[in-house]
Amino acid sequence: MGHETPTITVAKRERTGTRYAKRLRDAGRLPAVIYGGGGEPTHVSLDAIEAIDHLRTGVHVMEVSVDGDDTNTCLIKELQFGHLGDDLVHIDFARVDLDQYVTVNVPVNLTGTAAGTKQEGAMLVVIRSEIEVRCKVRDIPSEITANISEMMDAITVGELALPAGVEALLDPEKHIAHIAIKAEEEVEETDAEAIEVDTDEAEPEVITEKPGAEEEEKGEG
């Protein structure tokens, strides 16, 4: 993996429910649950600041020590946020084996300044900041880095240099980022001139869209 698997100590919690979870968060702890791997679900709590510090480094897997005793290798399966989408309120851990294959989302880090943005009116449009990959737990990268310094048009999923043992699940032709040219604001002189014609003699023209025009997939490259 891209970094050493951190160990975090959690404490069992006997009580569950919204009110108790709020008390935990007010005390600086996060409610969490550990499940899977043939074991019973275990409700725990952990230090919020410590957990967030690990998550910010791109950690996907942790060694979770329950009350400093029973330790499980766990995949961070789901992060739940508050209704405003800002505060982390709950973590789901899934027990895994290091040689188990899993599907995870990994951030894509674009470095350099794309050559294509040197054109007048050009700008870089990032379509995907992360991609879904499949690999063994031990091979999960913290991020995938791509240098786009020589990019003139676009960079696709298939052009990413993936670590050994890591497979991208998205169509290789899909864009990670591409260059877009800003449309210049044109003074609609042509339309203005059209208005100046003798309206008494001019007949209105009805413009209709071609039937069956395929709509481009929103947000896709």
C-alpha cells in the first residue's frame, strides 16, 4: 500500500441510538461499527481527531484494536456525514484479510500545468477527482498520481499509470480531465441585423430541433 497501515484503538459501546451517539460526538468521539469477517457486529467509539487525521492522509485500511486487545484488519467501508455534509458522524469498518480483493474509490492527483491551457481561452476541466479500482487490500494505493504537463486535449482512465495489481473498473476511454475552450461573448450583430428587415414582408421562421438527437451523458468525457 502507499503507506503503513495505522493502528487505532477503539472502545466498545454497549448503548446505541441517536441521543447516545450525539453525547459521544459532543465528547470528541465518533460512533462506529465493525462487521463482517465471520464475526458479530461490534459497536465501538473512537477519538474523532485521531480518526480524521488518518483519513486526511488517504488511509483506506486500519488495524483496529478493540479496548487494546482484540485487533482486526479493517477496511473503511463507509463514512457518514451530517445533513450539511460537513461533519463526520459515523464510520463503518469491515473486517478483511490483506489478500482479499476489494473495490474502493481512490483519489486521482493531477500534477503539473497542462500544456493545452496555454491556448487563449483554454481551461482545465476535472471530470473525476477519484476512480473506482479493484485490488487486494494490501495493494490499495493512497492515491493515483498523473503528470498532465504535456496534456493538450484530455487524459483518460486508460492513460493513468496504475500500481501493480490495481485495476480500474471504469471504461478506459472516460475522461479524468480535459481542456475546454471558453466561448467568447459575441455581440449578436447578425441577429440585430435580422431584426432590421422589413417585418411586414418577412415571414417567421420556425426552428425545430432534430428529432432523435442523442443527449450527451452529463458530466462524462
